[in-house]
Amino acid sequence: MTNQEIYELMARFDSSALQTLKLSRGDFTIELGKAAPAASAPAATVAAAAAVVSAPVETKEAPAVSAPLVGTFYAAPAPEQPPFVRPGDRVKKGQTVCLIEAMKTMIEVPAPCDCEITEVLKANGELASFGEALMRYKPC
């Protein structure tokens, strides 16, 4: 599949009522998923991967930085380098806190506000689902 075909597939999937989609062609497989809409709220739309900005996920415990798309979570820019953030680190709004790799593209996940990272919830190299909490933070 070409990149254009993948983007068109993502757009059609986004506008559909489907929650998950898996497509295989030979040795190529793509899986798409989106969060289930709330019963009284309209379905959320997913922007193109390059334009996605993570939003805090409100929980009873603490707000969390969520995955902007399905992909592989990376805590560091490269295997031999230290992680972007560790619990206890203070970060500025927009500062990169991790990477999500999707379709051989690295997407930087920014901090939603000036905050202190309290917990990293994913292990390096672990698969992250759309909207899944990646790390918890305390606003500064």
C-alpha cells in the first residue's frame, strides 16, 4: 500500500462507526483502532497522525498523557540514550516526553502543560493503543 492509500484508509475509518479494523495484504498488515465513544457524546474524530497532539486523560488518580495513535511506545530517542523523562522530572508545555512509532514514522508526544511526571505507565517498546495512558503527571 502507498502512503496515500493508508491515509485515505485512516480517513475513511475515522469517519465510520467501526471501532477496530485489521487489513492484511500479503506480508503487509495494518490495524486501526479508536476509543469507544461515550454513550451521550458524539464520536471523537482522529486527526492525521502528523497533526495529532496528545491530550490529558482525566482520571481519579491523576491526569495522564495519552497515546495520540496506535503504535510502539519509546521512552528514549534511541536505545543507547537516556529516556526523555523519568518520574520526578519537571517538564515545560510542549516538551517531548516520549515517542510513538507508527508505520516507520516517529511521532513526538508533547507534555500537555508545565508539569511534573509522577509515573511512566508503559515499558519501552510496548504497544500503545489510541487514547491509552502513557504516563501520569501533576500540573505545576
